[in-house]
Amino acid sequence: MARHLNLVQSDFEKLEKRVLPRFPFCYLIFKSDNSNERVFEVKDISHSGMQLALKAGDSKEREGESLRGEIHWLGKSLKVQGNVKWTKENRLGVEFSGQATQRESVDEFLKIEHFAQSLKPLHRPELGLELPPKLKYWLRSDGPTEIFVWRHNDGELSKFQILIMENFIEWKDTRGLETGRVISKRDIETPLISEDEFVFKLDAGIDDVKIEMAKKLLNNVDKDKLSEDALDFLLMKLS
């Protein structure tokens, strides 16, 4: 598990890396008004913007270009407009426009209750996924949210990570609770399982806003997706 705990430090900020499993499919997509024949996967999304990726081919969008289209996710849709802030091969970052009506629509679309309702329990054996041996629970809500719960060899829970958009919350039994902000995510291909390498910036102290977001998410998780004992454990550590 040492690869999950790489530490990167500088004089100005404390960064850490985590390598976490990646689900190969995403149902959160974006269709641009400028290119309806191309469908982007929404890799990350927040109240201020989103990161898009094409499965094949490079993006034709350019930095500074305006972008309009519609996000689709599990029967929901959201019209958005914004500006392309950066591009890199098949990826691009989009900043949403500051219009009040759009901000309200984005906030409603990204409600934590919606994330909780759409969480999928990827740890269930019937899904047939190849999981890391010590990963006990894995819940995923496409781009916005993931919950990873790990165990020791004796079965006791050893740590967990909760990702809510760009927010990162982690508890580990030897370090306690930490919060931070995801600043980059990179795909890693290995022979056995697809993984993502997250780099996040640690908060100087525990961010109570992030903790409350995590608690709200867990309090809305259906009991059939995560055991009651595990939910109680996570909520206890967050308290």
C-alpha cells in the first residue's frame, strides 16, 4: 500500500498523491452545440467548471473559445455555457459563465443528495470487477463522487477516502483525519486494473465545510449500498 502514500512537499504547499482504482465507464457526458457528433466524457465537475475528455481523437476546441452544450447524466440534463480555459490533447477545461441563472441551475444539478442517490456499489461480486485486495467498499457516482473504504488483513477498517467534486477527505488509522483539494488527476494503465493518480493539496487544518459535505453524503447513502456498521464507522471518524 506504500504507493498510495507518496508524499510530495515544497516550501509553499504540501501536496500528496493517491493511486486509486478507476471504473472504466462514465455515464456523465457533455454534448457540444458546436459538434454534436462528438460526445465528451465529463472527467471532473464542480460548481465553477468541468474537465472534458474525448475517448478517441484530440479536442478541436481552443483556449479562450466559448462553448455551449448540454450535460447528460442518468436521465437528467443541464444546459451550460462557458469558456475553454486550457486544452491538452483529448482533454479540455471549461469555466462556466457567471450568469446567475446558470449558477442556480448548476448548484441544483450538483446537489449532494443527487450524488448519494446515484452511487453505485462497485464492490459487489456480481459486477465482476478486479479490485485491489484490501479494498472492502467502493461506491461511485460517475464524475462527482467516490467513496473508497479499505481494510487491514484482519478485516478491520484501516482507512477511507471520500471525493466530492474537487474536495478530498481522508481518514487513516495511523494519521487521523485530513482534508484537501484535488489539483490534478492522471490515468494510469496497469496490466490488472485501471487506476487514477490523484494529486491533492492538504488543508492547513481540517476544513469543516468539506467534513459537513462528506457527512451529508453519507447520511443520504442507502443502507443496501454500504453496510450500517461501515456507515456508522465513517460518520464516527468524521465527527
